Amino acid sequence: MSLSATVSKAVGAAFNAAGDLVVSGVLRRNRPAAYSATTGAPLSVYEEWRDVECVVGTYGARQVDESRIFETDRRIFIKARDNLPEPRPGDDVEIAHQVFHILQVGAIKAGAAAVLYDCQGRL
């Protein structure tokens, strides 16, 4: 079994073991579109990926500096899957009717393939 497959299997097992801590979310990416001819306002097109497996946590007191990481920010771990693009700053993740704006993303990779995304989300 390759390293990528082994690490991916371990992440899957960790998400399975987390039970109720794993929540389903929606990843949204805003893509600018043309302007409205009647109002002149820019139109937006959203791409959505549903049933994204997430675990939401908080940042430790030492990590919160109130300039880069706020007390209300959340650390969102998103499990990678084949049809899910890598989250990027500017995307939104909706979890339990709360929308978190993604500020930073770190990809945890096994070889070239991402297995988990570590995101900083702000309400």
C-alpha cells in the first residue's frame, strides 16, 4: 500500500472514530461574473460542494493574538475527497447554519495528494 493510501486511510479512520464531532458542511466559492445591465452591480456565481466532512475546533489561548487569529475564529479540518477542490482564502464553509469565511488554508499531504485541509474560519 502506498504512503498516500495509508495516510488517507488513517485520516478516514480518525474521522470515523470522531463520531458526533464530524459535521457535514457546504463549501462555497464565489466566482465573479458579468455586470447586471439594469443595475450595474456585479453578479456573482457560487459553486457549491455539499456533504463536506468537517471537524470544527477552537484555537488555543496561546494562538489567539487578536490581530491575526481572533477568539471567535474556528479551526476547521476538512477531509479531502476526489471531487472537492482545495479550499482557498475567500471561500465560505457553512456548518449548522453558520457561515465561516476562510482566511487561511494549510493542506496536509501524503506525497502530492492532499488528505486533510486545516482552515482558519471567521464568522
